[in-house]
Amino acid sequence: MRHPIPIRFSQLILVALFLGCGAPVTRVPTPTPAPTPTVEPSPLPPPTHTREKPLPPIAFPYAASFAVPAERAIIANSAGLRAELRQLKTLGINIVEQSFTRGSTLYDWRAFLDVAAQEAIYVIPGLLDAPPTWNGTRFDLGQNEALLRGIQNHPALYAILILDDPFHPKFGGAFTTDRLQLLYQQIKQIAPNARVMIKFNRGILKAEQEKNPRVAFQAGLCDICAIGALEFRDYGDGKKFRRDDLLVNHNYSRALIKRQNPQAQLWTSVQVFGAPVRLANDDSTTYYLPPPGELQQAIDLILSPDLQAKAKLDGIVWQQWSSDTVAREPIQFTLRDLEFAAQRDIVKALAKKLGLPTAP
């Protein structure tokens, strides 16, 4: 006697027959992971310059700060940069002191210097928002080292601006005389032929007034030592040209720089920036852009026979042509603004007096 097939087994047979009679089942193969492609780093752009094509020498360094705000000093803005440099050339400017952002790259630095070289203008680059940091024994140069290594042989490079006002309280005492001497040596080990520029504003004079040897000016700090002439200020008593402050600062600082470091170039800045209002917690807005009469007085004083006999200036920086950052543009007046044509005429007239060419 035959035993009946169990129901569960018969159900399995029916399912199998059904599947066999229907459409074929397409099997989806298990995907095999594709090998991860090796991404090679993008090669650096070939230099568009050679050492065999130097820029023509200049009779007198006549500079302006910030051809463009730091955020616009990028390779994508080469056309805009060229337009600004050509405007500066009409005033006799032959050097641009330009700050770059912390996020800038070698592409941006090279592009900036390439355009400047094509316009026969030298460049003093700097990373003002990424200064060297003290680690307890020496300085960590950070991005400054990449800047030095990347452009030290570019024919448009005039100097490196490594610090602006190093003795200012904003740095928290990180920069002393001894440390600045060490910083200078570190830079020279990387780029021995690059000039090192430091702007002291009134720091040299203040160290003497406060009898503070930790921040006294000495040799071995800079190849271009610039002092400030930022004396168009409002301390709450109205906008005034602080003529006596300028005179004292130049009398002392110029003589000390030339005595301590006679091989260094002595430069000064000339204030051509300001702000329409004084904003809370922003001392920079106490500055005002000088009217033509006061600006001419400052120039006459800076280049007076007495001061020039004490220590002759080797260079001048007009500070500023444009705002250093995009954020400052809405609240800052600069030499670039259309309404300050009379001040630009003073810049151009002085260039002609110094024997410098001005573009039409």
C-alpha cells in the first residue's frame, strides 16, 4: 500500500513546477567592487617667469597697500587685478604691498605676481591673518613657509612682509626683539635672497618712551624697516592732524633704525584711509582720510630737509589703495574711492617730483 505524499512536500513540488514553467528568473550577480582609482595630485602650474627676464630697476620704491582686498587676491580675479595695477601705475606706483588670506594657495600667489610682472610692478606679499606663531623655542612659520618657498625666485618679488606692528598688544607679547632676530634667521634659511619687511608703526618710539628693552629696535630684524605716519586720528576731540606725534616718531625712529641697522632700507607709510564713523570696539575707525591740505602738510614734513638729513627715506608706502578685506570696504574710505581725486593728484605729483614715471 502506497503512503500519501505529505502535504508540505507536495506544496514544494507544485511551487517548483510553477517556477519552471514560468518566465526564466534573471539572476543579478553580486557586484564586484571596482578598484579605487589612484588620484594623482594636480601638478603645479609651470612658472610663467624666468630669472632671465627681470623687471626693470626702480629709482625709488613707491608703493601702495592692497591693490585688492585679500579675498580677491586669487587666480580667478586676475583680470580685476590687472585693472587695479594699471590704475596704480597712473600714480607712479611701482610696488604693491599685498595681503593674502589664510586660504590662499601657491596658484593665487603665482598668478598675482605673474600679472604684476606683466605690468612691470613689484610685489611685497604677506599673510597678515596667518602670522608666525611662537612654540616656545622657535617660530612655526605655518603658511608663510610655503609662500617663501613657492615664490622666492619670482622676478616680481621685492620683499616679504612678515609682520605688521609686531609689538602691538594684539599679539600678546609673542614678538620680542630676541624672537624677531630668530624669526629673521629662520626666514633667511628658507629664502636667503628675499628681503624681509616689518612695519613698526610707532612701536619703536613707544619702546623708548616706556624704557622697555624687550621690544627695543636692534639690528637683524628686517631688511626693510618701515615706520608709521598714521597721524590723522580722532581721539574723541575731533579729527586732527597729529603733527607733533608724527614729528617725534620720525625724529626718533628714523635715527635709531639708521644707527642700529645702516644697511636696512628705511621706509615710511603715509595714511590715506579712514572711516566715516567710529564703531564700537574698533580703534581703526578713529582714523580719517586726510583732506588734501593736511595730506600735503604731512608729505612736506616727512620729506623736510631736517628729517631727511637725520635719516633719508628709502621708500614710501601709501596706505591704503583699497581695503585690506572685503568686510571693511563698506565702512572704510581709501585712496581708490572716486571722491578722493585731489588726494590721488598729490600722490601723482610727488611721484613726478621723485622722478618716477606715471602712466597716462
